[in-house]
Amino acid sequence: MTFAQVWFLQNTSNPSILAHLPMTNAVIRAMDTIEDFALKNSLAKIKKFILAGESKRGWITWLSTAVDPKRVYSAVPVVLDFLDINKLIFRIIRIKLGYKEAHYPLE
């Protein structure tokens, strides 16, 4: 993923190199396929979807919702919050190990 993003930034003439675009397209086509299969087999008339995904699939959840908001009833992207890495590290330590004296910030 990172390689493709860096390569694209160096040569913006080929956006198809970005993995997010074909992955998003695959989700949209999967929704089409599910609708068609259910309709042809008289299972149900499916018109709404709940999308969920972690990490890169979380990104695809957001992108697929943006591309086809009429069919996506709910989006559940799961990603890690690295905006404040220091708070995250201390939170993980506190949850997993409990605070130790060595983990407190120096004063």
C-alpha cells in the first residue's frame, strides 16, 4: 500500500496503481452481486448494506460509503488512533501492565 502511494505521488498519471481504488470497486461490485444473487434466487430484496473493516479495509469502508451512500446503511470502520502516540502508548501500558514507576514522565 505504501509503495503504491509513494509511486503514485511521483507519477500521478496512473491512479489505478492505488490499491484503494480497485478495493473500493470490488466492494461495490460485491454489493451488486449479492443483490443479483438474492433476487435471482428469490431470497430477499436486498437494498441496504452494513460495511465493516479494520485497518486498510476500514479505509475501504469509508470510501465505499462515499461512492455508494444510498446502499450503505451503516459504516463501521475500525482503525487505530495514532494522532497522539504518547497518550496511546501510556494507555496501552496502563491497560496491559498497570503503571510502573519507570513509565511516568520525568519531572
